[in-house]
Amino acid sequence: MKVTQQLFLFIGLLFSSILFAGEITSFTKKRNEVTFNCKDGSKLSLTINSSSVVKVWFDQSGKFSRQNPSFAVVNEKLENIGDISVNEEPSAYEIFTSKLRIRVNKNPMQLQIFDKYQKLVFSDYNDKGNVPNGKGVKSYKNLRSDEQFFGLGEKTGTLNRRGKNYKMWNSDKPCYSTTEDPIAKSIPFFMSSYNYGIFLDNTYKSEFKFGTESDDYYSFEAPNGAFVYYFIFGKDYKDIQKQYITLTGKPIMPPKWALGFAQSRGLYTREDQALEVAAEFRKRRIPIDIIYQDIGWTQNLQDFDWRKGNYKDPKGMLKKLKSNGFKMIVSQDPVISKKDNKQYLEANKLGYFVKDVRTDKAYEMPWPWGGNCGVVDFTLPAVADWWGKYQQKPIDDGISGFWTDMGEPAWSNEEDTDRLNMKHHLGMHDEIHNVFGLTWDKVVKEQFDKRNPNKRIFQMTRSAYAGLQRYTFGWTNDSGNGNDVLDGWSQMENQVAVGISAGLGGIPFWTTDISGYCGDITDYPAMAELYTRWMQFGVFCPLSRAHHEGDNAVEPWMFGEVAEKNTKAAIELKYQLFPYLYTYSRKAHDTGLPITRGLFMEYPKDLEAAKIDNQFMFGEEILVAPVLKKGERVKRVYFPDGEWIDFNDKKTEYLGGEKLPYKAPLNTIPIFVKKGSIVPMMPIMQYIGEKKDYPIIFHIFPNYEDEKASFTLYEDEGENLDYLKDIFSLTHIICSTVANGFNIDISPEDKGFHQSDKRNFVLSILTDKKPTSVSINGNAVTWVPTEKLNTETDFSQQWSWDENGKKLLVKIPDQRKKINIKINN
């Protein structure tokens, strides 16, 4: 017994000395970086990147070496911190910034971060802040009883991650369930309700466990590689996300037309079909900008040659489509098929394929299409220009962009362990797997930029890592129910949360596959309701694409007259909201803030808002509560703090703070506008840019007396890169509610661009009283009946009163001069 006790004691001592970071014995400092040296040889490095961002690097070897520099972080110099000071106390070291007090306890080593008011924000859990495990590290952090977590990019399930585990391993999961994990993208960044965010900058198969192991702690871990994470303190979720974007790079802006509607299908792979579908959309007057071509458009994967027999005159096809306002997007795959393909022989000879570490020859990847393939090694610098020449061929023919598909690469999920034998130029596959798609998208964009100067890229990707927003947009993979397409309601509902989460991962421009990708459609009338509701949600995705597998057609007219009518109306609404959406697209570029936002982001103090997974804010002014359940005609809508006006009737008001029933028949999307808002819109067009001189309609939902409503409209050329040079125009509008009416100021601010030399502004003001007079810059304005208010071709100043709608309409030519409108009741 005594021997056994001694053995247990020895094992315990060994366990504590090996597994837990031990006592700090000294520190060294170099400007804004402090390294703490431990008795066991491990080291902890803290780099103060700004007054609110700290880079934490634990290395059990003490060498601080890494195989590759960060694939995600592009800017660590967030603030000129200068030479920091370290205060040494008997039991701890302390570092102060203007926002944080950082404390590192000596024995055992423990990192704690307080705000400037000495409130504990973030802490290692006891002595387990960094626990080595073989080549990996697991980090345990204090968990508060009321702490909530949001983020990790595209993930299924509830928005609040508390009580769940997640892995980072890009996975090809068609028809994924509402709880399946992992799926196609890995973005190891999350935010806590305690005003901090964590970005674990490690590309291996990291894991996050938010309170599943204990009520006292949560953890994140990586099996290999440098254990580096960034602590980001912020006043709210928006502040934290902005700082994450500053670290990892701004999202690129899509071309204007990308925000229109897009139609796709798995077997959209024929010239005659593309022209027929385009003609049918125009005939039925359903707005659309984009037609996709899926994987079978090429002769071979991935030679970028049009498939013989399917395309007789691709240049002519693209010219016809362009003349009718269409853009075409074609797919890319990151592989080259081996069979009867001269491109394979060329790439193999040049050494451009990922190698099999067992043979040092090209790894043979089984591929869902085209048999065995070579996997292109996009981490090899020489590959970039070679790939760029190939992908330029269809661009020169007239296509408008790509969707990079299957970039996990496909069939490389956790169970596919043979893929771990792949050796890339920059490392083994266990390190490169999660960034494989990112390195591909980087090549696609940089080569596009090189060969198409001053032109915005359209690139939409399935699989990527943190930082993808610098190169590409996203879609939420192959959703839907493959076993029973009619039973895809829960998958559709969870797409709302998956999309909101995409935005939290730095992907503001994304789409769901409207209709769901999975499942054979054999009964179109039975599918009509699901399709209609998916479209009514999907038009509020910044990028809106209808897509389905195989030859399952999902054009609006396939589902019957009622579904066509209702989906057409939803698409038309998307186009009407384009000025609003495009303004938020610029904000997304500048700040990284998502366009579709969880209620918790706009209302972080509203505890009920944090529980809502099936509604979202569309920008800051508009609340969307799509109908997501079969047969539902009354939607219970949660209204956050404030007052909300029914966007559909522009009359009914709802007081925030509770769930209320809202009638939503098949032709209705529950949409609400925050009181005290201005929403810019435009007339329905068949495609973005169909008319240059369209009027801007400012829908004004006035605030209370002595309060204001305001908006700043953003406009630019829409397809070139001048936005990166800040060449654009702004139109500031402020509506002040006064005792006897309204006082409205419009102030243009042109920075090398203005949209039109001849267009109108139309103010649509929600008010109960017909005014007695309207003046513009002190001059009385002529009243006309509503039916005679010509907003598109007449450029005189006019006003009208809509008694039924209880709204005042004021038309003013936009002469890019300051305008003051006084409205007297």
C-alpha cells in the first residue's frame, strides 16, 4: 500500500510539473512585447498591439518558432503603443494600457485581464491557462454563470455557443443537419458577453468547448503549431468585431450587380439553356442580374475550356447575355482531372501538385466529378501565375467572375485520414487543410487583379479560413434535406443563424442556396410554400442565389402562379432596397460589420434579443422576421427595445420588449423599421444599372418632436476599384421633427463621383397630418395630386399628399447642392 501511495504521489507530481505551466522566474521586454520565462522552460509572450488588443503566445519549448507566419493576420500594428512598462510585485507582474490592466501571476503562472475600472474581464482558470499536451496546448478560461458566446463563423445550431463544442476542420458536408459540426469554413474567432473576443490564430484542427466540461471553465485547444491567440477588448460586440477586422483585413466590396438576384442549378451547363432561362426571366419581368454555370461547364477539370457540344459560341452567348443585362459566373475546382487531360501532364511535369509524402509523387485525390485528380498546390508561389493564365481565358471570353467550389478540398473530412499524407509546399496537410481554400482564393483574386486592372472581382467561396474577406465572398454550403426535399424547413430556419454567424466571422457578403441545395423535387406544387418562404428570407441575404442540385429547376415560375407572384415581389423588394443595401456594403468594407446582424449585436443589453436565432437586423434600421415554419400564417415576432413600424403598411406601430403576433400570409414578409429612421430605396429595375438616372426615394419614419432621423446614402461607380481611393459620393439627410411639422436638410458630399446629372430625390414622410405648406430653400412648392407626381422624367419641385397611406411626398431635383425643406402642418 505504501509503495502504491508513493507511486500515485510521484505520478501526481510528474503530472503537475509536465502538464501545467509552472512558476515564472523572470521576464524580458522589448518595446511593446514582454516575455515571461518559466522554471520548466516554457515561455509566455504578451504583445500589446493596442490599448485593447493583446497577442498571447505560449510556447512550451520557449523557442517561439512557427512553421508559417499567420495566414489571417495582416496588421498587428494597431496603435503606436511605444515602450510599455512592467510593474513587478511580489506575486505578479502588471502592465497597464489606457483601457486594460493586465496581470500575470507568478506561481502558478496565470494571465488575468481587467478593464480600467478593475473589473475582471478575462482570466486563466487557476493554473490551467496553458496546458501542454504532446505537441499541442489546451487553454482553460474562467466561465461566468451568465456568460454567453457568439461567433466561430459559419456554424450550425443556436447563435449562442454556450454549452456546445466546436471543431475547426473544413468539411464537405452536403445536406448538413441543424447541429452538424464541423462544416465548410473555419474561423476561430468568438466574442463573449463580457466584452472581449478571442481569435485563436492556429490553422490545425482546433477545438472550442464552451462550458461542456465544467460550469467553471471553458477551453480552446490546438493539437499542434504555434499556440497564438489575440485578446480583443471592446465596449460592445461591434467594437470587438471592428478590431478583429483591423487585424485580419477589410472585406472587399462586390460589384453593384452582385447585390442583385442570381439563378443557378447543378446542371446549368449549356449555352442554349442559359439563353432560354435569361429570356424567360426578362419575359416574366422578374429582376435578375446573374446566371451561374456549375461544374460541368468545363471540358476537363480544371482547364477553363468550354465543354464541347454544350457551348457552340460561348463568346456570342456572353455577348447576348450582357446586352440583356446579365452577368455569368462560372465555377472553379482546385483540382485537375487525370484522365485524358493534357493540363494534368503539364502541371505534373512542373511539380504543381500537392505531393504524397509516402511516394513524393502527386497525391491522387478521388473526386466527386471526373475521377482521380491532382490537387493544385496553391501554397507554391510558381502556381499563381500559371493558374492565373488559365482562369483568364473565360474572363476574356466575357464571364464576370467565379465561384470557388469544393475547396476543403472535397472528400477531406475528419474520417478521411489518408489526406493527412498530402504534403504542400508550406507544410503537411494537417496544418494547411483549413487554409487550403484561403490560399486558392488569394491566388484567384491576386491574379484577377493583375490581369484585370481597376476592376472588382466577384468570387464566392465555399471553404476558407479567417481572413477570407480580403479575397472573396461566401455561401453557406449545400443546405437542405436530401432525404426529403419537402422536409427542409428546419434546415432553412437554421440558415438564418448560419448566415448571421458567417457575418460574425468577417463574411458580410454571403448567400444561402435559396430552395436548399439538396433533394430531388418531384412535386413542385408541394414544394411551393417552402420555396416561397426560402426566397422571402433569401432576398435579405446580401448576395441572393437560388440553387439546387442536379437538374432540379428552381426558377420562380416552376412552382405555380401564386409562388411566382410572391417570389417575384420578394425579388423586386430586394432591388428597391438596393440604395440601402449598397450603403451598408460600404460600411461593411470600412468596418467589417455584417449587413445581416443578430439582434444581440444591435441590442447587447436586451437579454431576450440574445436568444433570438430566427430573426435579424438588416443594417441598423430594418428588422426582418422571415416565416420559417410550414403552414405558419401568424409569426410571433420579438421586438427589441424601441418602437417599430410595420414596413408593409407603413402605419402600424409595435412597442419593443416583447413577442407579438403578426399576420403573415404567403404574400407577406414580416419587416419592420425602427422609429426615427430613414430608408433610401429606388424604383424596381430588371437589373442593377438598367437606368442611371433613377430617383432615390427616402422613406422617412420621423422621430418625436425635437428629435431627429438621419441617414447617409453612399454611392460610387460600382465596378471599378475607385472606392479604395475614397472616390464616391455621400448624401446626408436629416429630418428634424418640430412643433409645427418637419425641417429636413439634404447635404451632398461628392468626392470625385456623383451618380447622375439629372435625377430626383423623393421624400416619402410618414405623418398623420396633411401639411398646410411645403417650401424648399425658402420658396413655396407646388402641390399636385399624387397620381400626377412624376418622379422619373419631370424635374420640377412638387409635393403631394397620400390620404390613404398617410404620407407626404416631396419631389426635389438632385442638383448636388444643399437643400432645406420646411413642412408646416
